[in-house]
Amino acid sequence: MEPDGDQDTDDLPLRANANQIRVRHYVLDLTVQLHNKVIAGSIALFLEPVVEATDGAGVGLRQTDMARSPCEGYMDSSEALVSGESTVNESASMSNCGTRAGPIPETSPLSVGTSLESTSDDGDFTLVLDCCDLDILQVEELDVTSVPSMSNLLEEVRDRHPRDRSAAMLQRLVSMPSAHWRRQHQLFSECSGAPGNPEAGPVEFHTDRWSLRVKKRGITSPVNFPRGLRVSYETRPAGRSIRWTQDQDKRVCVYTAGSPINNRALFPCQEPPVAMSTWQARVRAPGECVVLMSGENVALPIKDGETGLLIWDYYVTMPMPASTFTLAVGCWLIAPPNPLRFFPYDLPLSRLSLTPTCCSHSDYPCRFNERSAWTQRVVPHRVFAPACLLQKARLGVLALLPQCLAAAHAVLGVHPFPRLDVLIVPEGFSSLGMASPHIIFLSQSVLDVAGADPAGGVADRSVLGSRLCHELAHSWFGLAIGARDWTEEWISEGFATYLEDVIWAKAQELLPVEMEEQAQLKALLRWRRLSDELQHSQEELQILRPNMEKTGEVSDCGASLVKHALNPDKTFMQVHYLKGYFLLTFLASEVGECQLIHFFRQFVMKYHGQLILSQVRANERFTSQAKFICFDPLSWLKSHKLGFNDHIKGKEIAPVIHWEKLTSDRLVLLLELLLEEEVLSSSTLRSLNTTYHLHTQDAEVRHRWCELVVKHGHSQAYQDVQHFLVHDQAMGVYLYGELMVQEKADQQALARRCLSLVQEEMDQSARRVVEEMIL
């Protein structure tokens, strides 16, 4: 049976039959209606059936024509794919030359058209797309034979039966080598607007809770299924893939908020990570808005003469999972160039060879093959924010970003993406940051550094710098290299957490002794956080590989379940970040950090543009399945006796000692140690706040300060708690629980008051967790 999402479970079903037929390219044509909170329009899907092939050893592999290497030439595969025969050259399918080698192995060979999950009761083949919270208005087959610019391809297939001509033309279109991507995208765009093909017969469709199902009567195999479809639809205001809210200037905006259900409530798509595709999008929005998207180009808007709306066009040429598509529409402003830099960014180039590499991924215009990309330390970048935060974003993010980009390049090499936008998102954003191709979302919490230095010096920007470096690290680990099974999120988050320290230290140009001290302090804080989380979270949510030996397995058609993906508590857990970080820290202690970083570079060179599982045998010197399974980060830390008595001399407040220069991380550690005290007087808490200006520090420090205020009932600072819960929603979820557990009427009233102030703009997962605490 097909995996499904039961109302009583927290697993997310991936219903798309991506092992039988795959979307190679999406073309979106959307209009953003801010007044009624709807995005309306259409999406064209260009499909290709998956055929069975074998590698040199006779192992079954599923692949589309996308998987062949360009060194094979521009072969005409349409004849065989239309007739149902495989044209894959067995000896060439695993080639390492050119810009593409072999496909990614799946779990079992495919028998085209025989999977029960994708066959209707009458024997017709059904295309299954992941979809929910959408109103599907129409599904139609595209008549690309009527597109004038496709005339050359039409002449090539003129001798075919009329019903086969469209399929053959589109097979040639999706098979174009990457050197012709501009022409290919132009044809995709024109074909997406082709009229429907009524002569080919009606396309039937229906939706259920998690999917859109499309079929044509009499079509029993994906090989004969239409290659071009257009779906007309509208989103719903409460759709879970996008957030309709107000920015900090109280202006309506909408953005993809990193929902647990990904993008299936924004457009019908194939959600399994292996279903990588390219896309292009045209978005119409009111003239006062800016449209930001995960696109390779900087869109220059043009005015629609009929509607007066602005039209924004974006595209990508690197195949990516549909879950990485990102959109933001709002009245944001671009931060002007900042002549001030807190650090120089003339860091040395990466030691990697400047010779373009021989890639092992599918055929796309890869930056690793561009000589100029190897020496580009800092890619073009922009920063957007609401007007009220523009100056903070300029002095903070825009000032630090060049140095962080240069440091990331020095550590990991070629930037996988050619440009970067950074957006300061609304207060209801559920995390401190989120990385997508070409765009990073940042919480406003990382900007609040106004009171970092009472003496008037340069503010401590460690929270902002670390977060920027974490999100930049995802360009390599999480995006350029992704997990083939979403339950293995440690592959991206563990690597990014480890690398954020390395990149941030490089950006600060720390001395070796300073780097070691900073690394040890970070390790201690993370050890304390991990210890606490392991004690107070469900054990089944703490496992790095919940599917164990079945990790990566899917049904014959490609459907699967993502365990615990819909559990709201999981959204706010750090276990996968921290366990992954400590695993890599352990490896660094075994082989040395320099050797490990060198291995990361080589790993990126080999696997960029591909999806991996943790079982990948990259280098036996660095990875071992036995070590991975048995590794216990807490035991390892204790055995290494990481102690920090030199950082904190005692727990009593002693103003005569000049501790005003404590860094943010040391302040966090001080406050965490004070949280272990059973009793602290109001005078002590006042002295603490006066000495360190805690209520104006960065969000990490203020969080611990609020915890102290709540634990000891320091009512004079309840306004600090309310400010934190309203303006730092990404970090304040469990503070509601601390307010309630004290069973003090004034604190419980404070919790309910704060929730009433923010519940309309609050992230759905966060609101659900908080309401369970309070109600």
C-alpha cells in the first residue's frame, strides 16, 4: 500500500511516484493578491518517464535521460522513450567525464507501469503529485506542436503519429545539453503558454488530503503519459507552505517559511528529494512590493500594461529538490552600500587547485567548472529589510557579509551559487535563519546588539556573525550536497553547526589560541544545551537515523514517509544539530582540524550537485559506520575533561571585578551557571542587569536573562520578558512553559497576555506548542 499520513501520526507522506515519472522542469506563472491573501496562476510541468538501466556491474539503476553525460553527445533518445525502450549506454552511464556522470542509485529496479500504487482501478497510469491546501481549477495537456518556436523540433518528428509528436518534441527539449540552457528555458516558457490539446482527450484529476492525482483514460504506462501538463490553481490563505503576515512596519507580506510540509501548499510538485528539477517563475505583484526568490539572476521588474502590476522573472539551471524553492513578496527596502567594514576581507584563496573540476553530477552549468568562480571570494550580494530595521541591517548584516563570504570561500572553496540575497523576515519567523539557493532569511533577533558595549565600543556581533556563517555553510552542506533521506537532517545541520565556528573564526582572523578558546567555549555551551535537551525531549525524536538500516528506502513507485516531520516539538529541537556537531568535533580530535577541513573540500568536489546518505563511503580514514552508531558526544566530552573554570571564577556578583568586557558567549555561560542557583535576591538580579546591561544584549543573552527573571519571580523585569516573547518569537517558545510551570498567577497572566499579542502572526508550529502549554 502507498504510504499515507494518518491524522493520528506525526509522519509526513511523500506521495509522488518519482520512481516512475519525474518532473524535469517547472514553469510558474503566478499573481500575488495581497488583499485577499491568495496566490493564483498556473504551473507547467515538463515530465520524463524513468526507465530501467544497469551499471557496468549489472546493478539496477533508475534514471531519466538527464542522467547521461554530455560527453555522449546530443543523442536522440525520444524514439526509444516514446516507444518504451531504454537508450542508456551502459558503459557510459557511469562515466566520470564532462559535467555529468552516473545517476544516483535507488533502492530497487523499476518495472515501468506495474506499480500498484500508481495504477487506478481501471488499469490507467496515474501521475501522483504532492499537494495540499490548494484549490485545483484545471489540468490540461499542452499542445506544443502549435508553438511556432518549436517548429524545428516539429519537423524532426513530422513522420510520427500525431499523438506521439508532442512527446517526442518535449523529449528533445528536456534532453538539450546544458550549453543550450538559455534556448531551452525560452522554449520552456513559450511551451508553458501553449493551448490545451482537446484532441488528445480530457485529462482527469482529483485531490485528496496529501496529493493531486492525474490520469488519462487508456494510458497504462508512464512512457505514454503526456510529457507537458499545465495546472491552474489558487493557494489558500491558511495554506501551510506560505505565511501571510505583516512585517515590522505593519505592511502585508508573504513568504515561504520553511514549513514541515515544504512547498506542496504553494504549488503541486514532486517532494521526494531525488526528484530534482530546474524551474523558472514569473511573479506579478503590486508595484510597491519587491519579489525575492531562489533564482540565479537578479530580476529587473517590468510593468504589466494591462494590470499595472510589476512582473518579476527568475530561473535556476541547477537541478534542486522542489522543497528548496523559496519566495518572498513584501514592501522591503534594499540596504544601501556601507563604506564601513569591521574587518578586512583580503583572506587567502582556498588551497584547492584552481583547475576546473570533473564533476559527477547531472548535466547543468556548474560553477565548479568556471575558472572565474574559483577566485571569486565574495559573490554579489544584497540585503533587504523593512524600513524600521534597514539601518540595523546595513550596519550589521551588510557590514559583516563580505567577510563571512570570503571566509567561507577560504574554508570550502568555490561558492556553489552565483549570488546571494539576505532578507530580514517578520517577527513570527520560527527560527534564527534559513538558507535556500541564492537567498537567506534572517530573524530580527540576530540584529539586536545595541547595548553590547557600555563603554561605547564596537558591539559584539558574535550571534549575527555565527548565524551568517551557519547559513552560508548550508550552500555547500544542505543545498549543493543534500540528504537523500530527509530524516538525516544531521548531514546538513551538523556540518553547518561545526563549520559556522570554523568560518566565523576565519572571518574574525583570530589567533590560534583565540580560536581554541572560542571553540572550547562553544563546545561547552552546546554540551550543556544537548544535555538539557536529551533529558527533556522524547527519545524517539533524538535519533539521528530514525529509519536505521531502512534509511533511504522508498516504495517501488518512489513514495515514502518522513518520520516525525509533522511533530511541532521537532521544529524547535537542536539534537540533530548538536549530535552532528559533536560527531564532527570528535573526528577533528582524531585526525586534526586541518585534515578534516581538507577532507570536507574533497567531499564537496566529489558530491556537489548530488544527494547522499550517511552510509556514503567517502574515506575510511574519516568515516566509520561503527563509530557513527556508537558515538556518544556526552561521554566523549567528559573523557576530554573540557572545563572552563578560567572563564567563570565564581557565581557571585562582584562588581569590583571588571567583568564588563565579557563576550556574549561568556555572558551566556555566566547566566546559565546562575540559573543553577536555587535562590537569587532581587538586589542581586538588579546588580547583574546594571553591570551587564542584560536587557539590551543580543538575543542569546536576553533569553537567559529572561529565564532568570522568571525562575526567581523578578517582577521588576517582567517587561523584558514580554518584549522578548513579542519580538524574539523564534527563541521564546519554551519560555512560555517556564512561565506556566511556576504556577504564579502573575506569570501565567503574562504568558497569556503575550500569546494574545502575537498569536495572529505566530508560526503555526510555535503557536501549537505554546497553546498546549497554556491552555
